[in-house]
Amino acid sequence: MQDYQLGAMETRFADLIWAHAPVSSGELVKLCAAEFKWKKSTTYTMLRRLCERGIFQNQGGVVSALLSKAEFQAVQSERFVEEHFGGSLPQFLAAFTALEKLSDAEIEELQRLIDQHRGGSSC
């Protein structure tokens, strides 16, 4: 499994790319200068790191996502549940709801997701 773990600044940088992708590398440099006060070299160093991890690519001066933000979050969530709960989603949910109960809307949304994955439908 790829190393998709990101630090705080890497996450902010990735969010910036996802919000603008596909984006020219020159435009990305300008966005990072405005958003983070980064120099061109800092932007390219950070971009290289995330490209090496297989999250983004920079081809022909155009930066694009190899993983959507939703796909990235799914991988991160799966890894978290695996590392901290032995891969057990029920154990994760039990821990998550131990201190604060789910709202009716959250329960309905979870039930909808379960039904979707079963191939059923909720009415």
C-alpha cells in the first residue's frame, strides 16, 4: 500500500490542488505564493513528494490528481480502521459512538450506506 499519510501542510497543499486541478504548474506556484507565501522551489519540492506517493502527477507542466480527494480519504480511513481497530468497522463505530450518540439523520445515512452495499434499497 502506498504511503498516503500527509502532514498538515501537505494536506493543505493537496486540498489546494484538488480544488484547482487540473492546474498548470506555473499557476500552482502562484496559488501557493498567495496562499502559503511559498517560493517556487518549495512548491515544486512539495509537489514532487506528493507525486512520488502516487497522489498527483505533473506531466507537460499540468498537475492533475491520480486519486480524487474521496478516494484518498477512503484509503486513509481504511488504513486508520486497520491500524487502530484490527480492520473491524463495527469496533470503530462502537468506539466512535461511545461518547456521543448518533443523530437520527446519521443513523438513517448509515443505514442507507449499508443497504447500498447489500444491494438493497431503503424507502
